[in-house]
Amino acid sequence: MNNFQFYSPTEFVFGRDTENEAGYYVKKHGGTNVLLHYGGGSAVRSGLIGRVTQSLESAGITCTALGGVKPNPRDTLVYEGIRICREKKIDFILAVGGGSVIDSSKAIAMGVPYDGDFWDFYSGRQPQAALPVATVLTIAAAGSEGSGDSVITKESGGLKRGAGSDLIRPRFSIMNPALTCTLPPYQTACGATDIMAHVFERYFTNTTEVEITDRLCEAVILTMVKETPRVIADPANYDARANIMWAGTVAHTNLVGVGREQDWNSHGIEHELSALYDCAHGAGLAVIMPAWMEFVYRHNVMRFAQAAVRVWGCQMNFEQPEQTAQEGIVRFRRFLRSIGMPLTFDELGAKAEDIPALVEKFGIGDGRTGGFVRLSAEDIADIYRIAVEPKLI
Ligand code: NZQ
Ligand code: ZN
């Protein structure tokens, strides 16, 4: 196991009706003048924004609303949010929504005290300060409620890039699983796929002797395999929603990834798809993650065979472990299909002729990227090609 430092300062407030305590927690964490940031309408329609606003007002907190965050959140609204925060002297940002709303809030939080363009933080610069951010989560997916990451899309040029800093880890996250019961099945499945991908990006590693994190990873994946079909069949199942919601957070605080080398190439390769086609991040991952597996599994057949046996219930073929590894990838795709996810470029609405442009935007030139397997630009093109026509399906 490698040396590591693990910092996860977020206070998680989990359970029914917890959104009504938003005012109490903002006050507890020092907020007096809040930007209430939300999405395209679901949180208004469900009455959630009304309940949160009431809770803030009852706690004597001033509140300015800024809705309209789109999935794959754009820089344009971030600039707007920064302007409003400066003008109104906002001292706390409360995100009510999913990963997109939370990531937009984090971008605004870094941008307000910074003299330059906030996009600098999405081009490698580290912030020195940020407004405090907290969340009321409405979808189990991105894990942004417990992460120090934010992903924003630049409207002109369609660049989707990430920023990371402990300064933007949420101060608190309110998580009421009942809020996720209004999610359409497709969105639920996209979220489930993203959660599983966050675990697999950590699971496939060259670091040895990491039994504890291997087992934690497997526990999260097994939970998702059991609970996702339950909520697809019965969207109002609170207990299944609760297990998925906490799995989503555990998957991405890095608790399951510490002390081991990780590989985020599938995410990077997917981000180019959601930037170009504006597809859901989870749907893009359903197409890319198994394609990446199909490309890299020979690098460490036994690790893929281990996943196949422990997670997908395959029989170990000791004479030909490669077959076991392949069977695991087939079963992963079968699972994704069963929850309604796309598996190919075609099903996602992506086009094979765009592959050179996607690779170009990925932007590694003659270099290599990744942890488990270091990929060249040509390797990335091959992974997109596998996603056009998968073999292990
Ligand atoms: O905008 P509204 O009307 O709220 O609708 C949203 C949106 O259309 C809807 N929704 C959310 N909660 C709902 C609901 N509909 C009904 N009932 C509810 N309770 O769901 C749609 C998707 O929302 P979004 O926030 O985009 O989903 P998600 O949480 O999957 O976030 C995706 C974004 O997070 C980034 C992705 O790249 C993508 O941009 N990621 C962020 C990460 C991070 N910050 O740590 C890590 C991830 O790997 C990911 O890259
Ligand atoms: Zn993700």
C-alpha cells in the first residue's frame, strides 16, 4: 500500500426531511448571506427550493436565488454567479441539485475571491481561497457532495475540464434519499453507472497489497448491482435509494481509493463525449468504461479475473484466466444493458467519424496518460473504436 493523506471534512446529514435543517447547518458553518444555486426546474417543481428557502429564512439568513444550471454545467452561468456574489456580498453558496449544480457552485466559489478568470482553475492553477460551499443533494451520481472536484464545460469551443482543491470540499451535505425518488429511470441508471465507474477507476491499479480498499471497492459495486435494479423497478423504494445514495458518496470521497495508484482515463475519454454531444456523463461512461476494459485487461488479467469472480460471480478458469476476465467484462455490459444504458457509439448518438476530433480535444499530443495503463493518443482512438463496435458484448 502507498503512503496517503485522506481529508474529508464534509459533515454529512443523511435521512428523511433533513432538507428542512438547511438553515441550521448554514448558520452552524458561518453563512449569513447565501447564494441558493439550482438547476433547470426539478427542485422547484418538487417544492424542495421552497422548503430550503423557508428553512434559511427561519434561521435569519439572507438568500439570493440563481437557477438554470444545465447538466454538463457551463462557464457562462459561472461568470453570472461570480458577478452576483460580488455585487450582493454573498458569503456562502448552497447548491441544491446534482453534480452539475454542485460543480457550478464550486466554480463560483473559487472565482469570487480571484482577480483573474476562474477558468484558470480548470487549466491547472490551484486556488488560494474560495467561498464555503454546501449541498442539498437530489441525485446519487457524481459524488460531488463529498469530493474536492468540479467539472465545467466552456461554452465556446466545447471544452470540458476539471478542477480539484480541498478548498471546495462541501462544508456539509444534506442527503435525503426520498428526494431522489422523482428521478426518471434513465437518470437513475446514469447515476448508478457513474458511481460504479468511480470505483472501477480506483480498482484497476498496479499497486499491490491493497486488500482493504479492494474489498471496500467490491462492497460498493456489489451494493450497486443489488440495489440499482430494485429502484429501476420501484422508484419510490426508500431503502434501496438510501443505499445507493450513500454508495455514491463512499465511491468518490476517495475512501475506497487511498493508498493505491488510480487511473482516470475512462473519465477523461468520456468527458470529450459529453462535451461534444451533451450526453449524460453516466451514459457516456456506460459506453466508454467497458471499452477501456476491453482494451487494457491483458495488462493484468488476474486483476480483471478477480473482479469477474468477486463482483460478477464468474467461475474462475484457472487454465485460461483470460476467459474469466473477458466474461467479467461481458457481464458488466449485460448489467448496464439491463438498467437501460447505451453500450455503443450508435446508441449514445456519437459518430465514428468524430473520433479524430475527440482524440485531438483530449489533447495529449505525443505524450501518454493514465495510471494502470499509460495510453497514447492512438490507444485512445482505439478505445473509441471499440466503443463503436465492442467485441466482448
Ligand atoms: O436540472 P434539473 O431540472 O434539476 O434536472 C436534473 C438534470 O436534468 C435531473 N435531476 C436531478 N435531481 C433530480 C432530477 N430530476 C428529477 N428528480 C430529481 N431529484 O437530473 C439531470 C442530471 O443532473 P446532473 O446534476 O447533471 O447529474 P449528475 O449528478 O450526474 O452530475 C453530472 C455532472 O457531474 C460531473 C459530470 O461530468 C457532469 O458534468 N462530475 C462531477 C464530479 C465531481 N465533481 O466530483 C465527478 C464525476 O465523475 C463527474 O465527472
Ligand atoms: Zn463520474
